[in-house]
Amino acid sequence: MKRFLIVMVVALAAASALAEAPQETVTVSGTGRATLTPDRFTFTVGVQSAAPTVEDAVAENNKRVQNVLTALKRAGATDKDIQTSNFNIWPQQDYGEGKLPRILGYQVNNSITIRSSKISDAGRLLGVAIAAGVNTSSGLNFEVSDPARGREQGLRAAFDDAKAKATLLAQAAGRTLGRALQISEGAQQNMPPPYPMRAAAMEARAGGDVPVESGTQELTFTVTATFELR
């Protein structure tokens, strides 16, 4: 009976030790990419004008901006595509040495942002705006409105990349890879650079659409996974 009790105690102690032993795992990160065609564009253009008085500067600017708005709508842009994004008035001052600044006149800037899902209209609308009188710009961007379109492809590729890395590490350690115990994901969207507008504006002054290309946009997904080692 005494020997039986000793054997039971030893067996229980061994089982407890095995249960408390930490599970051996390997944790890696994987990257997957999905290449999508943009389905939306935005650009911001503006009219900057100056005059000796605030009233004259605003009146001149209003007239020129209205011409731009009218031209854009005639070209097919709708009210929901057009948004006033900035309006500023600055005094133009002369800073003489040892003297108080002297106001020479006023400068007014009114900026308009165009957003549309009609990618093929980007160059045409930009050319129309420039021909109608805009003289400032701050960029043309092509975007993917719904990044979820590439999420499944990107996440699957990211997990496959993580699993391949984990398999390689397990083999290097003389082990085999087990099941995935934990998975977490994150996503980073790589935006295309803004289109260089000032050079395009000079070309458009000569007439016609601004030549633009929407290209593609790459979405990058990351997955961190923990696998058991056997």
C-alpha cells in the first residue's frame, strides 16, 4: 500500500510538471499586398487676386471664382462634387526699416476642391478649371474609396507569408510547425504621390485637357501570428 501511494505521488508530480511546462511557440509577422485601381479622384484649385481695397479684391475674386464654378458645372461636375475648401484675405504690406508697416492692398484667395468617382473626367475637369481662370493649385490625388476590396486578398497573402516564415524557423530548429494559436492583423495603405499640378497648369493654359494617369494603388497588410512548435 505504501509503495502504491509513493508511485501515485510520483505520477501526479510528473503530470503536474508537464501541465505547468510552458508551451513552445514561434511568433512571426507576415506582409501581403493587394494592387487596386483607384476609383475616385480629388484636386484643389483656387483663384488668387489682389486690389488696393478689400472690397475690390473680394469683388474681383468672386467674379473669377464664379466663372470657374460655372465652367465646371457645364463640364459635368455636380454640386456634390464641388466644395469650397478655403477662403483667405491678407493685407499686402510694405515693411520699411524703422517704420510701421504700410498697407499697399489686399490679396484674396478662394480654393475649391473637386471630388468625383468619374476617373476619366479628372484631366478634363482640371483643364476646364484652369482655362476658366484658376491660378493656384495644391495637388491631384487618385484614391481607392473602399480599401476592403483588397482586404481578403491582402490578409490571406500576409498570413501565408507569416506561416512560411514560421515553417522555415521551425525547420531550422529541428522542429515541425503546429497550429496557429493567435493571429492579429493591421493594415497600412500606401498612397500614391500627389500629381505635380503647377507644370500641368502651364500645359493646360495652351488649351485642352491636362494629361493625367490614375495608375494603381497598393494596399499593404500585416499579420502577426503565433504558432505552436512540435
